[in-house]
Amino acid sequence: MRFASYIICATPRSGSTLLCDLLASTGVAGKPHSYYRNEDASHWAELWGVPRPHRLDDPVFEKAYLGAMIREGTAGTGTFGLRIMWPSIADASKRLDAIEGNHVDVTIRLARAFGPTLYIHLSRQDKLAQAISLVRAEQSGLWHLAADGTERERTAPSQTPTYDAGRIAELLEELQSDDAAWTDFFSTRGIAPLRLTYETFTAAPEKALTEILSALGQDPKACERMLVQTAKLANADSLEWADRYRLETRG
């Protein structure tokens, strides 16, 4: 099967921004982003010139939004890319249903909207490190660094992160639940996704990119154009938090 699109099914702090950047930089795999994150819908609508609705899931708005999304997420390459975190899959389903006015399984809607779709399940094996990364991003307001070490994405004024075992535990449970939900999503629908982990992907990004491009029917040599735009945020404090949390929760 020749895929017309792909969806990166991920959880926060699993390396999805890096993967989206690398795929976009190949010039053959669209421009994936979290287009169905409801909190960002107004931003994308304004950027794309789509009149903002009184509410999401308005059929007229959703049809115009979908058309603009396909255009922007394909970026002239012939392949559409999308990233979805688990909480957004229900939102995507509801918004796609609104266009036709009835409910069917979200995978059917996604296939109708974007054509034959390759699902990519991106997970992180070290869930504690993932939860700590998420806590530190929430507290500091800094979500991503550029490859040169400068700030790339900040959502709040700078603040020094402080260890919070309760919040780490809460997010650890949430991330485990979301990843399990993705696994169930695929198994109940008979979908065999292309599976990547943060650990193997970040250790050998070119290998992972080659695997994806090959699955999409694209020339894997395009990965030679890949451009790394993000740097790791984890530091010695992250490791200290992990050691402290393990010590406190041992037994």
C-alpha cells in the first residue's frame, strides 16, 4: 500500500517535536504538527486565514479548517503529516464527525480525510525521565531549546524548577495511561503501527527517519537533508530528581 499520510501518535516529551522537525526537513514528508490540539485551533485558523468560529466542531469551520490543514500539513510534498497526543484523538474524532454530521470510528474519518495512513507510535521507555521532563517544562515555562542552545519555545516567564514528587507521580501515571491507551487503540482496530522509542530514535535519528521514509514509499536518501533543530533539555538536575524519586518511592 502506498500511504498518502502518516500520523505520529505520541505523548508529551517523547521526542515528537524532534521527529516532526526531521520529517519536515526532508522535503518529502509534509509538515507534521499538532493541528488537532484544540488549544491551538484559533492560532492555526488565524495563520491559515480560516474565519474563527463561535465554537469548535462547527461544520462550516471544520471543513475549511480541514482543507487548510491538508494544504499546510502536506506542504507541497504529496504526503500529509500529523501529530496527535492521546487526549486529542477524541477531539479530532468529534471535529471530523461534525463535517458529515454523524459518528463513525475515528480511523475511518482519518482515512477519508487524509487517505491511506501510516500510524507511527512514538513512546518513551523511561517514563520517569519523561515525567520529570514534563514537570520541569511546566514549571520553567521552557519547552524546547534550539540546536544552538537558544530558547525555541517558552510559554511562561523564566522560573527555576523545584522538585515536586507529587506532580511527578501524577504525570508518571498519566503518561503510562496514555501510552497504554495508544497500544489498546491499535490492537482493538487491528492496526500494526511503525513503532519508535525516544531512546532508540534520539540515539540514531537517521536510521529512524530512513525507516519511516521507506514505509511511506519515499526515497530514504532524502534523510540526508534532515536538519536537527532542537537540543536536549535534560541536565544533571533531571538525573538528581530521578534518583531522589526512586529513593523516596522504593519499597
